[in-house]
Amino acid sequence: MVIYKKVYAYEKNQVSTLAVQGEQDSRTIVFSIYEKSEDEEPTTGQQTVNPMLDLTGYTATLYGVYGDGAAVSCPGTIATDPTTGVVSFTLTAAFTVYAESLDCAIVLTKTGEELKIIGITLNVQPFDESGDVPKRPQPISFYLGTAYTETLSLRGADGQPYNLSSGQSLVLTVKNGSTVIITKTVTANNGTSGEYDFDFAASDTSGLAAGTYTYSVMLLTDSIPVVKPSPFTLLEL
């Protein structure tokens, strides 16, 4: 599916488009980038049409930011004639993991120059009847200074258990504010298809204070947020 949108490089846009939860590489958004909207010539009162933005020498990236600040991105393809101001982006799975609205921006870069085109919203509509995307597990909670295993069930876009391929990994990160205090990485399932164990040793938390921290899980190398920031609670024995 191809979606066509008009945006302006030097104005804040109010552009929105739709996607569906769990989609991957199926929607392409083609942006026609104008320098700015029409002006009125001050002496004659005539409307003057502003030109398309010349994309010669630029590379283009579409960035999306979830409500919790997690960012995703995908590269763009600039038209064969860059003076037409046309660039296209095919949305990757990272943009549709959760049914949320993402604030998006087109970032154009070339040597010594960066231009950000803002005011673009991607509204991801829910569709999870078949379990077609990873589901967020319950918040993690266990006793301070004890061994604990958290099992994550992961499903692919087809709703079937998802097994990591060579080079992929799941990384669980625990933070106290912005400071990383625990990192756990797994590269293979626990013997059951689509099931992954994150093992915490007693020593991982013995030096921490009881209380609630934040954890998240990313699928690398695809940079997909499998678990968005969620409570990680250490209980007092």
C-alpha cells in the first residue's frame, strides 16, 4: 500500500496517517516536500507557489517516538530526480509493535547540514486477535537479593512463537532513573519455541535498595521495543 502526503520543510505540519499493529514492510509513505506553503505577493496580492525542496545530496530518515520516549527509525528513498522533493519510507515492524500514536519527523542530512520536518503523526490501530505481535508481560517483582527467572513469550507477525535468528538477541535493561543498573542478554530460547528466560542471580540485586525501578526489553539487531518501560519491583525480605 502506498500513501501520499504533502509536507512543508519550513513550517510545522499537521499531517497524520494510519498503520495497523503488527504490520511490517507493507505500507510505504511517499512525502512531497515543499519549501513552505503559498505566499501572497505583498505588492500585487497574487499567490506565489513555493518550489519543491531540492533534496540533492541529502539522505533521509523517518524517526518515530513513542509516548515513553522510545525512538524507532527507518531509512528513506529519495526520488531519482531529487529536485522534485519526493522521498518515500516503508514502515518497518518497529513502528507498529504497539497500538499507539507516534510523533514522527523526517530528518534530512548532508555534509554540515541537518533539516528536521516535524508535525507528522502515525496512528497505529490495534489488531491483536491472533496474537500477531509481542505482548507486554506483567511487571516484574521479586525479593531483594534472591535468584529469580523472568520468562518472556515472544510471537512473530504471523502469530506463531518467534525464535531468534543468528545475530539477534533480546536485551533486558533495568534502570534507576536514567542509570542502567542491570543488563541481561539472551540469544536463544529456553528449549521451548518462543520462550526466553532472563535469569537474575542473588548478587544482581543484593547491593540495591528495595523499591520500584524500571525495566524494558529490546529485540536487537532490529531495534524493536518488545517490552516498553515497565515496573521492576524489589521487595524487602
